[in-house]
Amino acid sequence: MLIHGLTPILLCLLAMWRILTPVLSHPQHSQCQLIQRTALCNNGELSSVPAGLPDNVEELQLNYNHIQTLQDNSLLRYPSLNTLSLACNSLEKIESHTFQHSKLLESLNLANNNLHIGSQETSHALKTLPGLRALDLSQNELNDEMVATLLQNLTSLEYLDLSGNLLQRLDETSFGDLHQLKELDLQRNIMYEIDGAFDSNPKLQRLNLAFNYLLCLTDFHMTQLVVLNASHNFIEWFITRQNLNDTFQLETLDLSNNKMLFFPFLPDHSHLRTLYLSHNSVSFYEHLADNSTYPNSTTTVEFYNMKKYMGNVTTQLWDESLHGDISSVETLDLRGNLVEYFPDGFIQKMPALSRLQMCTNCLETLNLTSEQFSGSLYELDLSNNRLSKIVADRGALTALGNLTYLNLSLNNLERLPSGLFSSLQSLRSVDLSYNNVDICRPEEADTGKDASSACADWKDIASLTQLYLKGCNLKIIPSSAFAGLSLTHLEMSDNPGLIVQESIQSLSRTLQHLGLGNTQIQDLDFSHLQSLESLNISRNSLAYLPPSLLSLDLKVLDLRDNRLSTIPSGQANTLASKLHTVFLTGNPFNCCQTEWFSTFETKKTINMVGRSGIECEDLIQMTHRVEHSQSFICLEKGGESIIWYILLFVPICLSFVGILAIVLLTFKPKMLQKSIKKNCLKPTSY
Ligand SMILES: *[C@@H]1O[C@H](CO)[C@@H](O)[C@H](O)[C@H]1NC(C)=O
Ligand SMILES: *[C@@H]1O[C@H](CO)[C@@H](O)[C@H](O)[C@H]1NC(C)=O
Ligand SMILES: *[C@@H]1O[C@H](CO)[C@@H](O)[C@H](O)[C@H]1NC(C)=O
Ligand SMILES: *[C@@H]1O[C@H](CO)[C@@H](O)[C@H](O)[C@H]1NC(C)=O
Ligand SMILES: *[C@@H]1O[C@H](CO)[C@@H](O)[C@H](O)[C@H]1NC(C)=O
Ligand SMILES: *[C@@H]1O[C@H](CO)[C@@H](O)[C@H](O)[C@H]1NC(C)=O
Ligand SMILES: *[C@@H]1O[C@H](CO)[C@@H](O)[C@H](O)[C@H]1NC(C)=O
Ligand SMILES: *[C@@H]1O[C@H](CO)[C@@H](O)[C@H](O)[C@H]1NC(C)=O
Ligand SMILES: *[C@@H]1O[C@H](CO)[C@@H](O)[C@H](O)[C@H]1NC(C)=O
Ligand SMILES: *[C@@H]1O[C@H](CO)[C@@H](O)[C@H](O)[C@H]1NC(C)=O
């Protein structure tokens, strides 16, 4: 028993001994910390590789030091090294024979250095590494020629990071020897053209081209690629090489933040699951392909190439069937484009679609019946379009049984399909904000006669937890509006004149967040909302805090832009003991009654958002920051009375001065003349 108990302690001591020994025996390298066979010498002032480390170290980290040259003999002592990291060192070169004895080196991190200075010599050193698999050359100001030189003969390389350099143009010479390459990061260069650069890299699976200056990706034929990231370029066209029978391995394609006008021309056979096209100018043009309207319009586009004209690509522009194989697409992100409609059968081609993000486009109508969304649809975001009409029959709605998130905010909707919400049995979050849809009163409830209804009815949808109804011109909420729901979030801000009545009483068990900003509510009884954690009653002209707030366990309270002049200390203490976040700016606080501020301030657990922007007014209506509260003139005896003193005192003084002047001038009229002469008849020189 005793021995068993001691073993871990002994092991611990042993480990500590091993950590301490090198440090003790080589005090000059105390910057290094040894953990098993890893030496961590980061953030030191080292100008060379420390010499006194155990010769069996396998990993050596020398990041953030001052090593300018890695000298021939510097790694001689460490033949077991397989990982070397020299990021952020102002390293200019690696001498040719440095790696002579580092035959096991597999991973080399040279990020953020100045290797552009000594790239030639460094390239000789790299050639002596037969087993190098991972190389990070990011942020070294390397240009096309330097990179080509550095990468010559690195036939074993699998991971290469060249991000943040000065690459402009890639062709077949750039990565010609990297036959094993699997992952390549080229983001944040200044590339404008890629021409046959990856034909020698048949194993390349992940390619990042983000943040460059590419204008198009045509003749795409990298069938083995799994992830292609070309976001943040100036790409107008993405066109796959046509007539390829192979199945592309592509799963993720990121073309977001480009200049695409057309939906990308994707491979005919692929496993594409995620397609990011947000922030382009994508639209569909099928309606323009009508020959009679535009008889002479071109239907093909040709691409030429800087170096040779052979690789020209021609494509049929208006043929929507060239969208390629989208049958595996699960996520389609089209946020921020110019889509007005979906071409016939487009949605149907994606039976696996689970997220469709269409926020900020130009959709005007949507016929859920004809589009035939798949049953796997989970998230549908149609916010910020121009939708005035959504059509759906019962069948189409029942098919959307997995829909969980529906965002229709910022449209022009006045009617919704009858029974929209009651048919969607998995619905958890609905956003109807900024439309003109009312809430159904009991007598208006769905009769099933009309195909659409001017009010929304979500009675008894057990799954619904979040409901957003901002800015819907709501006036009177029927008291049964939320019956049968278990909402945790209810947002009804920006409905001026809102009358909530007893409607929220039915949510007293579940409601955690309630938004009533800009609704002109005055005194609402919150006391029954015992689960409430976050309350927004900003912009409501409240002159005092509703007393029923004090019994709640509120964590977040937004009181901005009301008319509070103070928070009585009893209330401040109660709130201070519960709140985590409070918003108080935009209230005309009284500078002479700011004890609440110090109550909140001394309580370190409260975050007063925009603390320095909380202002108050002093006796003469001057505005100050409450946090500088020492500097106000506040007379001890309450604020108001002093104003009356001033108001009385000033007229009395003025009358006295007036009488004095009249008396003086009556008895000495000469003085009057003199003073007039002096002031008015003085010769003036211009
Ligand atoms: C690099 O590869 C070329 C052929 O691609 C070969 O001629 C040359 O000897 C190689 N250099 C080294 C240092 O291995
Ligand atoms: C593409 O690269 C950008 C920049 O690094 C990154 O923000 C984005 O998340 C990447 N996209 C994907 C799908 O990983
Ligand atoms: C594509 O496959 C079909 C039949 O599978 C074959 O007839 C055709 O020649 C192939 N085309 C190419 C370009 O390989
Ligand atoms: C336009 O004309 C071409 C041939 O002239 C025809 O093949 C095509 O179907 C026509 N398209 C439409 C939309 O009428
Ligand atoms: C279309 O082309 C024909 C012949 O090339 C020409 O006569 C006609 O004026 C053109 N139409 C338009 C609208 O440009
Ligand atoms: C481009 O391709 C088209 C169709 O294949 C061909 O007619 C045209 O001559 C080519 N252009 C050049 C410059 O090679
Ligand atoms: C919606 O689509 C269905 C099925 O294609 C069609 O019968 C119905 O007329 C369409 N409704 C509207 C308003 O376009
Ligand atoms: C919901 O999704 C599950 C699994 O993805 C699927 O089995 C089911 O059929 C879907 N429901 C509907 C109504 O399509
Ligand atoms: C709905 O979309 C709008 C606009 O895109 C966004 O601001 C809002 O947060 C979304 N609502 C929800 C509940 O996510
Ligand atoms: C409270 O509601 C107002 C009005 O809609 C809004 O501007 C503000 O951002 C909301 N506060 C918080 C903390 O979300």
C-alpha cells in the first residue's frame, strides 16, 4: 500500500529533477525550459541557438529571439531534432550546411522573418532536408523567384505556408517539385494570376488563396482538392473545366467577398457540401435568355491568359443547367447578393440542403410549394429582402418539419401563409421584425379557408422559444397571444404605443429576455416574470424605475435614453447585488444625486456599459460626466432651493443698481452729458 502511494510522488520528483538538471547545470541558458524532449526558449534575447541543451532534444522552440543568421554549426549538437521553430527572429539566412546532421527534421517554422535577404543561401540549406514535411515561410517578404528557389527539390513537403508574402503570379514552375503537397496556404499575397501552377501537386487537398487580387478562376480541374478558399479577391468568374467525367472531391468552396456576377459554374460531379458566396453580386439571368427580347445578346464568354492563348475557356452564360452538381450541398451562403428569384428547380437540386442564408438580397416573392425545399432544411434566413409575398400550401409546410430557425425580418410582408407557424413543428426561433404583420386575435385564428392571413398565429407551438417582433407596428397584444408557448426570448421593441396587457403573464415561468425598448410603456408590472434575466426598457421616457423590477433576479438591464434623474439608494443597492450589465447613458441625471453611481462602481461585478458616457446636469443645466462627480458644486441643502435664492436675489440687485443710477444722474446731469460725449463722440480713426 505504502509503496503504491509513494510511486506517483517519486515519479513527480523524478520529473522535476529532469526539468531542473539542465537548468541547474547550464545557468547561462536559463531562458530555456525543458519539458521531456522539448526545449522552450521563446521570448529570450538569444542571438544564437543555445549550446548547452541535452543532445537528445527533439523539439526546439526559439520564437521571438534575435537570431539573424542560423550558422552552419549551430545544430550540430542536436541530431535528434525533428521540430524547429524560429518564428519572429529577424532571421535573414540559414547557412548552407546548417542541416547537414539534422536528417530527422520534419517540421520547420520560419514565419515572420527577413528571409528575402538570404533566400539563395537558405535554399541550399533546405535542399539538405530529405524528410521535411511541414514548412512555414509566411511573412518573409518573399517574391515569386525567391519562392521558386526556396522550394526546389523539397519533394517530401506536405504542408506549406506562404501567406503574407509578395507572390504575384504562379505557374507550373512555382511548386513543380512538391509532389507530396497536401495543404498550401497562399493567403494575403498580391497574386493576380494562377496558370497551371498545381498540375504537379496531385495530392493537394486544401488550398487557401484568400485576400489576393485574383480576377477569375477558370478551367478549374483540381479534382482531388477538398477545400478551396478564394474569398476576398476580385473574382468575377469561377468556371470548371467542362467535359470532365471525374468526380471532384471538393467539399468546401469559399468564394465570399468577391465580384461574382454569376453563380459559379461548378463541377458536374462533386461532393460539394458547403458553398460560401456571400458578399458578391450574384444573380440569376434566365429571364434574359429570351431570344426575342435580346436577339443579338452574346451567350458565351471567352477567357484569355497572359502567357499563351491556348487555355481559353468558353462557357454558355445563360444556361442555368451549368450550375453543376449541387446535390450534396448542405450549406449555401448567399448573403449580400442580388438574387431576385431562384431558377426553376434550383432548390430541388439540393435535397440535402440544411442551411440557406439569403439575408440582404432582392427576393420579391417566394413560393414554397413550387420550390420544394427539402425536409432537411434547418435554417432559413430570408431577412432584409423585398419579400411582399410568401406562398405555401399545407403539404409544402408539413415537408419543412425540421425547420428550426426562420428569419423574415426587414421585408415588406403584410400577409403570411395560413397556418405557417403551426405547421412547422420544430420551429425554435422566428424573427418577423420590421414587417407589417399583426398578431391574430382569437376570433381571427386560422379558419383554413384563406390561403394567406394578415396576422400571425403561433398558438401551442411547444418548440418555439425565441420570438422577435420588433418594429411591426404592433399596438394591442391580445391577452392570449402567447398562450401555450414556452418562450425564453420575446423581443417587441420599436413598437411605439404598444399595449402588452396580460399577454406576457402566460410566459412567467419561462421568459428570460424581454425587449420593450421604444414602446412608450410606462409602468408595467414585471413581478410575475420570475425567470427574467435580461430586460430592455430603453427609450421609453421613464422618469423612475418600475418598482416591480426590484423583485426580479435581473442580470442585464437596459435603461438607456429615459428620463431618470436619479436611482434612489435603496433601489441602487438592490440592483447592485444582482446585475451584471447595466446600460444607463442618455438619461438626464441630477449631478447632486449620484450616490447610485458610487454604489454601482464599488460593486466590482457590475459592468456599466459606456460608463464614461453617463452624464448629469448641474444646477445651471450644465452637463458633466457622472464619473467626475467630485467637481460639481452642490450645496448641502438639496438642489432646488438654491435656484430660488438666485431667482430672488438677481431682480433685487438689479432694481437697486437701477435706482442708484437714476438718483446719481438726476442730481448730476452734467455727468450724463460727459459720459455720453466720452463714449460716443470719441473721434475714431479708421
Ligand atoms: C534538385 O533536382 C534536380 C532535378 O530536379 C537535380 O538535378 C538536382 O541535382 C537536385 N539538387 C539537389 C541538391 O538535390
Ligand atoms: C477562408 O479564409 C479566410 C481568411 O483566412 C477565413 O476568414 C475564412 O474563414 C476561410 N473560409 C473557410 C471556409 O474556412
Ligand atoms: C465520359 O464517360 C463516358 C461514359 O462513361 C465516355 O463515353 C466519355 O468518353 C467520357 N469522356 C471523357 C472526356 O472522358
Ligand atoms: C434561343 O435560341 C436558341 C437557338 O437560336 C435556342 O436553342 C434556345 O432554346 C432559345 N432560348 C430561348 C429561351 O428561347
Ligand atoms: C442583330 O443583328 C442583325 C444582323 O447581324 C442586325 O441586322 C440587327 O440590327 C441586330 N439587332 C440589334 C437589336 O442589334
Ligand atoms: C477559344 O476557343 C474557341 C472555342 O473553342 C475557339 O473558337 C477560339 O478560336 C479560341 N480562341 C483562341 C484565341 O484560341
Ligand atoms: C406556387 O406554386 C404552385 C406549384 O407550382 C402553383 O400551383 C401555385 O400557383 C404557385 N402560386 C403562386 C401564387 O404563384
Ligand atoms: C428531418 O431530418 C431527419 C434527419 O435529417 C430526417 O430523417 C427526417 O425525414 C426529416 N424530417 C422531414 C419532415 O423531412
Ligand atoms: C434576422 O436577420 C436580421 C437581419 O439580417 C438580423 O439582424 C437578426 O439578428 C436576425 N434575427 C435573429 C433572431 O437571428
Ligand atoms: C434595447 O432596445 C433598443 C431599441 O430597439 C435597441 O436599440 C438596443 O440595442 C437594445 N439593447 C440591447 C442591450 O440589446
